[in-house]
Amino acid sequence: MKYKFGVPCSKLKYRITDVEIHCTSEGEAMALAAGAWLGGKEPEVYMQNSGLGGIVNIVTSLYKPYNIPLPKILLSLRRKPKHHEFMGKITNELINLLEYNGEIEWIIE
């Protein structure tokens, strides 16, 4: 059984079928996923691409230094409305900068 952590999103709600744990931020979801992995679980994290900025610190200060495998991400790619436009432009670049080698399942609007 997989544990899925994330911030609720209308575009992803029908894709979450296993145990789901709602979080208040994407960084919190990633931190809980790290704890689940340390406890022998297979975590996944779901988020909108606008939440990628919120995981930078947890990836660079917890996952990378301690060689914790990055979890699969179910990622809703948004480019609209206006407040999603810039992150939509830099999503792939940010993933590459983080050297995110976990699996990513894209949900494209």
C-alpha cells in the first residue's frame, strides 16, 4: 500500500486512491514522505507545479544530504490563471536544478 501526501487539489482528487494524508504545504508533504520512507513505507507526494517552490528547502536540506530517495510526485502542471503562468514556464528547469530523480507523473491541463 502506498501512502500519498499532499495539498488537496481539484485536478488530482480523482487520482488519489490509496491512503491519503492531507498536508498544509508541499514541504510538509515531502517531510512526511521522508518519514514514511524511513519507516519502511513507499510514499508518494501530490501537488500542483506551483508547489515546487515550497519543496526546494526540504529536498536540498533533507533528501539530498542524507541520500533519502525522492518520492514519486503526482504533479498537476498549471499555466493558467495568471498566478500560475511564471511557474508554468520554469517547472522543468526547477526540476532539473533540484536533480529530482524520483518518478514524476504529469497531470496536464
